Amino acid sequence: LSETDCTEVLQEIELYLDGELSHERTVRLVDHLGHCSPCQDRAEFHQKLRSIVRAKCQAETPAHLAERIRSAIRSKLPPGPSARA
Ligand SMILES: [Zn+2]
């Protein structure tokens, strides 16, 4: 297997931030970021961009819609030990 190259890493950063990258790929990506500062900068940039977008979305989501989303998420979650508390 060849070493992960920067183009590949850039394509996978989005998946990585979504938590949708497989474990094997995540290990390779993190390893690459560890010794490639341009990619590290880009990953940080993407992460910041994401948190800004998320904050903006939350601020602009009407309360009733946010509640509907929350209950939809809740109904999909399996009942855990904390649900009883
Ligand atoms: Zn790189």
C-alpha cells in the first residue's frame, strides 16, 4: 500500500469530521496529519468552518423546528441507562 497522499486526505477530511470514515482510514488520516502540516491546517480549517456553520444553523433554526428535530432524534435512540434517571 502506498502512503496516503494529500489529495486523498483532503477528500477524507469531510468524512472524518462527520465520523463516517472507517477506523482503518481514520488511523491513516490522523497519522498523515501528524506529519503533514499543510493537511493539518486544512483539517483545522474544515473543523472551524463546520463549527461556525453549525452554530449559525442552530441560531437560525426556529424553536418549534428544533424541538421536532430533537424528538425525532430521541425516538431513534435506543433507551439507555440514563433514560431512566
Ligand atoms: Zn498531506
